[in-house]
Amino acid sequence: MIRLLSGLAFAIYRAFCDEITAEERLRLEADLTVLEAMRSLTFEGWRGYIKHFSSMGCEIMDKKRLTDVKQAISKAQEYISLNLAENLTLHACAQSVHLSPSYFANAFKRKPA
């Protein structure tokens, strides 16, 4: 059972690795090392730790997504400024930043600070 739970924690780590910075990876690796050292945890202890580990990874991914959206909106604003003389459409603006028109429209409306 411990091997299965340890494997689950490592699989979660691998899922986040491709999308995070080296600094964020080090944070997750430190937590994974602590988890490996505490192999004698109860099932509830493992459950809580995996929940914490997953939440930490999701928090990192949410921050990355927010940063990506900010960058896309900024690039779209630049595209709009450069093409004001054109007949701009939602589709063209969304396509300029490689987003679907509906996702782009929602992100543009909510424009993160």
C-alpha cells in the first residue's frame, strides 16, 4: 500500500514537472523527499499528505495559467493596437494569441490585474 501511495505522489509530481519552473520543481521535490522519509504514515496521514501535495501543485499551475492569460491578453492588446485600421473580429484577435474565441472573450472581459 505504501508503495502505491508513494507512486501516486511521484506521478502527481511528474504531471506538474513539465509545466513549472525550476524553483517550483525544487519546492515539490522537497515535499516529495519529506514524504519518502515518512514512510510509516498511517493511511490518513498519506491521504492528507497527498492532498497537500496535489493542492500545492495545483496552486503552482493556477499561478502559471494566470500568468499565461495575462501574457495572451497583453499580446492581443498589442495586436489590436497595430491593426486598428483593419476590420477586427473576435476570431482574428483570439487567433492572434492562439486561443479559442469564447475563451479569449471571457479572459479579455475578466482581464487579470
